[in-house]
Amino acid sequence: MSQRTALKILLKGDVYHMQTLGGEHPEHAEFWVRAAEGKVRSKSDWDEVLKNYRGGVDYPVSLFWKELMELYPDAKVLLSVRDPVKWYESVKSSIMRL
């Protein structure tokens, strides 16, 4: 969540995050399932679900980075690299407890 928090400040607006899907807007689940099935193709479909966000970080947005870069070629991409062991420990002590 720290990346989301920082990006919300830098981008001066909300940032889509797995917490958005899991807690704030569970009704978006159908959209992401359709996207995973390859059924979301138009920019207007993406615009509809992402219209209130200045950026996206983490799951599920990260799964579709190629598609999103094609649709939004001027978007900036932040590549974060973490030690895999520390990442796993972080996940294990946070979201895997849910």
C-alpha cells in the first residue's frame, strides 16, 4: 500500500490497487474476469473502469500492463524491484492472512 499512498500524493488523485478491487469496488470483479478472458478490448471499456484513477499499481492492473501501454502510450511506468524473500515475507504476513 505504500506505493499507492505515495503515488496518490505525486499524481494528485486516486490510484487503482488490489485494495480497490478487494475492498472499495468489488463490483469491478466482473470487469477484471472479462479482461482475463480477453473480452475487454476497447479503450472505452478500460476508460469506464479506470476513469476515476490517475494511475494503477499492483494486482490486477499489473497483469494488463502491455494492453494498457498500447491504449495509453503516454502513461509513465514505474518498475519496482524487490528482494523476493523480503517480498514473500511481506505478503505472508499481510495479504496471505486474509
